[in-house]
Amino acid sequence: MTEPSPKVSAETGRDLRLAIGVFDSGVGGLSVLRVLRQHLPHATLLYVADSGHAPYGEKSEAFITGRSLAIADFLLSQGAELLVVACNTATATSVQALRQRHPHLPIVGIEPGVKPAVAASVARKVGVLATPGTLGSERFAQLIEQHAGDAQILPQPCPGLAKAIETGRLDTPALRELIAGFCQPLKQAGVDTVVLGCTHYPFVAPLIAEAMGPGVQLIDTSDAVARQTVRLARRALSSAERLEGEPSTGRTRLWTSGDVAALRHFCTPWMADAATVEPLPPGQTVN
Ligand code: DGL
């Protein structure tokens, strides 16, 4: 006998029980993972932090695609039924290759929130903080072409910022100085809306807000990614006719190619003891 599934509104994924693979170059995707957990309390979440190879934003496309394909293979071997690329840089460079390799796998990518930022900007000036890889990509050029409209978009590459966040020291004088340097040109240009175009940056949102000054809105797309994940999960499960009756695990498993203790420390404040953290098995190469 199966338990009755809980009553849920159409926007939430409370009733969805499936395994979702999530990855990022490092800890940044945890900003997406925590929102996914809020939307999908009964899903099994499988997360790979590729911290041993971070940052991606300053690496070649071939390298990032190789890592993305290898990590996706690993997550599938662990039972993932849906993949979330919780990295703007990996989405920009590799989502197409992932879709080609896994044509039947539902895949959700993340892109800088240019569209919501343009809608929100009164000054019609939008800053985009992201990695050099994301801002130099063809996908980003397309995003601007599609959504900038009459707004001026100011892309601001932030080399070194994801790497600094990887250390877990999220409020140091050096970090403040780095952020202030990236925000200065945007401030001077009079932007009133700033896109957090890298999943690492929500962890330093308070410092970015402070550097930009009052009246500037920050745009983070984690919630939109979680909502899209719920939609694709619901579609995948209903075509497999198994929304209900699966064991409700709500489990979170994490792996890292970097330091296990550092990843555990990073997620402890909000993930408590419901998660396991293990080293990513070596030799994740693409066949
Ligand atoms: N967190 C990633 C992103 O969203 C990448 C940061 C990096 O590794 O450079 O772009």
C-alpha cells in the first residue's frame, strides 16, 4: 500500500520523488542546491563540486566540456534521472554537448538573468557580474541580443572572484577590495540592477550590495532554475507514471574533487546533518 501523496500547489515539487544530479565547478552550485531542496523536499539530490578543477571561468572550453561530460556520467552512474548544470560557465560552454550525449535526459542549465534584470531596471542600465568564460561565450552574446531591448548591458568579468569564494572566507578585507574593484565601473555608469551571473556570487551578495550602494537590485536566477527543474521532473515522472509510491528519501549526497572537509564546512550551516560528503572517485574521464 502506498501513502497518499501530500496536497501541493502546482508550483511546488513536494510530491516529486526522484534523483536529481547537480554540478558546478565548486561550491557555487550549492546556492542552487539549497533552493532546489526547498522546492523538492522529497527528491534525492546528488551534487558534485569540481573544486579540484575550479575555477572553470578562466579555463578552455574543451577542458570545461570534458569535465562536464565526465561529471554527468558519474551522476548518472549514481542514479540521477535529471541533470541540473548549476554553473553559468559550464552551461554556456557545455550544455549543448551534454544534450547531444544524453538526448533523453532532462537537463536544466543556468544563465545570467539578463531578461528579469532588463524588466526590473528603471535606469535602463544593467550590470552583469560573471566569469570571463561566461561573458565571452556565444550564448551570452545571444542572451544580450534577445533580451537587452532598449537597456544598456554592462558585462563585468570577475576573474579571481569564484576562486576567492572557494576558500570559504566570505568576508575578508581582500575580498571586499576585489568586489569593490569589479563594482566600481558599474556604479560609475549608474546601473540600478546587477545580475549575479555566476552561482558562486550569491554567497557574497551582501558584499556586492554594499559595494554597489543603496537602491541597486541584485538578480539571482536560482529560483527560476528550481522552478524549471520542478516542471521537467514532473513531466519526466508523469511520462514514467510514477509520481507516487517511490520511497521518500529527501537525501543529499555530495562529492568533491577538492577538499572534503572544506565542502562539508561550506554546507554545514544550512544543510545540517542530512547530507553525506565524499571524495569524487578519481579517474572521471570521458569515454
Ligand atoms: N559557479 C560557476 C558559474 O556559475 C563558475 C565559477 C568558476 O569556476 O569560474 O559560472
